[in-house]
Amino acid sequence: MTDLQIRPGAAGGTTPGPAARPGPLLALLLCGQFMAVLDVSIVNVAVPTVRTDLHASGAALQLVIAGYTVAYAVLLITGARLGARHGYGRLFQLGLAVFTAASLACGLAPTTGWLIGFRLLQGAGSALMVPQVMSLLQQTFTGAARTRALGLYSAVLAGGMAVGQVLGGVLVSADLFGTGWRPVFLVNVPIGLALLVAGARLLPKLPGDPGRGLDLPGLVVLGAALGLLVVPLVLGHELGWPGWGWAMLAGSAALFGLFVVVERRIARRGGQPLITGRVLRAPGLRPAAGAIFMIMAAFAGFLFAFALHQQSGLGHSALRAGLCSAPVAIGFGLSSLHWHRLPARLHGFLPLLAAAVLAAGYLLLGALLGGGAEIGPAALLLMTGLGLVAGCSYAPLFARALGGVAPADAADASGVLVTVVQLGQVVGVAVLGSVFLGGVDLPASPPDSGHALLVTTAAIAGLVGLGAAFAARTRPTAG
């Protein structure tokens, strides 16, 4: 990583000190991001042992899984604004400390109620830490270095989702010292402590802006809107889409409208709205964010439905299911890192072309597995190709979304984008998971499960096609 360059004069003209070595700094930030993404999926495979050990009800288990995601998604933009106000490095360290302590508490939780509470705290820690990753990448790397850093960031997002399933299966199966599910959480503790020590030496001393307003009305309204959106999406299918879930979704739409009104009023009065119009007007941010949302929803929804198909339709173990999902994540990570090495003449329309090919690829995979066939070499090769193509769309879109954002707006733009990514994953799992589960009662025979997967991949293809329409409205930006 010797080609990485620190941006001089970022954040109010302050130059990072000599301890802020670019390679180790990037590794530190991406390790923190990786842990946050990993914890979204690593717990899924531990659910059966949690149920047995803690005598947990089905609803409680849903909250163990969903509590992290809900807190994470709802507080991301708040975390971004706090980073801008108090310093990105300081908030990264605070979020990492909260996440690490909450991971230890989760691993030692005596009851389901305590575990749910600590999972919420874990999600809050991630929400404080994760926005600072993107803000620091924006503030400290420039040109080709930033392109490479964003590629690595994209690879971490993809890899964390797949590695979580594999690592969770390994840890639960190993039953280390008879601890069952607890190492799924405890594995974060030594890593988090090591990162805290490294962060004290490596994070650039970029000062915050104490004059940066928190916009408490905007924070409250947006947090409530996101909460009302995420909770029914996460819990809706398992609970049979009760009436209160639909009421929450309607209330979310109303609060998003109120948020727009509140932000405009604050701006007219000369205040500092949570999301400024200047950020949303940054060249390419809105269409790129729309395309990113669709692609991440498709990616997360596919991994979820594919895991269900393997475990409940084909009878695969959790570990085998994770390993069979790995090729798509590996392909995603590789292309996120190396897409810029493709001929320059392709870069202008690469996100659109890749999204179109990706939609066709999902349809082909559905046709290949729709009859309940085993996951053979052809399917694994095709999934690797899907990952490669997805990364060739997602990674350049991320660069385009941020390319027109001024350094002073890095934190706000980061908060918007990481929220878009997280919401895309939540919506993808909820909607596409419901499409899959609506077509089959699990456990199911391979043909029935395969047919549900075929229907789901058709829906995924439609979602990616919509993403292609957004991608067509983006343009490359100079590094």
C-alpha cells in the first residue's frame, strides 16, 4: 500500500501528524469496518444454540439478531454528525470501545433479555464508529489513493457478510471449552482491544468543529423515521406482517416528509441542518446512492435467500452454506479492488454495463438452480462471476457518489452513504427474504425450495435493473 497518500490540509487546514502512516491507518479503519459488518451475519448461525442455552423464545431470538441492525441503521447519521463535531478519530475510538465492551457483555450475557440489550449497545457502538471510517477516508486520502481505499472499503463490505456466516459456523461447531455460541461475540474483544491501542497511535489528529450544530430536531425526527422503517422490515415476516408493522411503515413515510420540512426550516433560519441541500446537490450523489441502494439490497437479499435454500432446502450445514456463498463475496471484493485497471474507455459506462450483466446473471443462476439441483462447479463459477460484476458496478458508483463532495461535507455525505448501504441490506433481506419464504414452507424439498429461489432471483434481477437506471444518470468524476 505504498502508493497511498495522505491529503494535506484536510479538515480545516490541519495536516495529520507523522504517526498517521497511510498503510497502517487504512488497515486500522478497514478492520473496524470489517468487525461491524461481520456482526450483522455472524450471529445468524448461532441462533439454535442460543435458543437451547438461554431457553429463548422465537420473538426474543429475532430481537437478538435484529437489535444490532436496528440500532446500527437508526444512529448512523447521528454518528456522522457527532464525528464532525467532536473529531473523527475520537468518535472512531469511542465507537470501537463501546462495540468491544458490548461484545464482551454479549458473550457473558446470562439471559436473553441481557443479550438483547447488549446487542442494541453493540449496534450503537458500530453507528458511532462506522461513519468515521468513510469520513477519514475522504479527509485523508486523495486521487488514486482514495480510489484504492474505496475499493478496499467495498471489498470489506462484501467479505464481512460472507465471512460472518463461515466464521460463525466454525466457532459454534468448535464449541470452544464448552462455551457454545459465546465465542461468536467474544472473538471481537481481543481484536477490538488491539485496534484501540493501534488507533491511539495511528489516527490523524484532525480536530472537530465544536461550532457544528447537532440539529436535535432533525436527529429526533430522522431517528424516529428510520426506526419506524427498520423495525417492521426486520421483524415483519417472522411475525406475519401484523397491523402495527404496516402502521409503523406509514408513520415512517410521514416522518420522512416531516424531516424534509424541518431541515428546510432550519436552513432558512440560518441553522445547520443534519443533511444540507449542498450535500444532496453534490454532483452524482443522489443517482449513485440510488444505484448503490438497489445493488446492496440485491446482494444482501440473495445471500439471505441462498443460505435459506441451502440449509432448509438442500440440507447443507451452516458451515457448508457459508462456504458455498463465499465465491460471490470473493468476486465482489476482487473487482472492487481492481475495477480501475480495466481499459479507461470502459470506465464511463462500467456501472451501467455491469448492472445490466448482473441482472442477467441472477436470472441465469435462478434457471440453473431452480429445479433443486445441487450447488456444482458451474453454479459456483457463475456466482464468482456475479460477484465480480457486482463489484464493477458498486465500487465505481461509490467513487462517483463521493467525487463531487467538498471536504467540509465529508462527514454528512459519509453518514448518508453508509445509511443507504445499511438500509439497502435491511430492505433487501426483508423484501427478498419475504419473496423466498412466501413461495415455500421450510423445510422444503429441493425442487420446491429451488422454485422459490428462481422466483427470488427474478425479483433480484428486477431490482438490479432499477439500479442500472440510476447508474445511467451518473458520470465519472476526477480523483
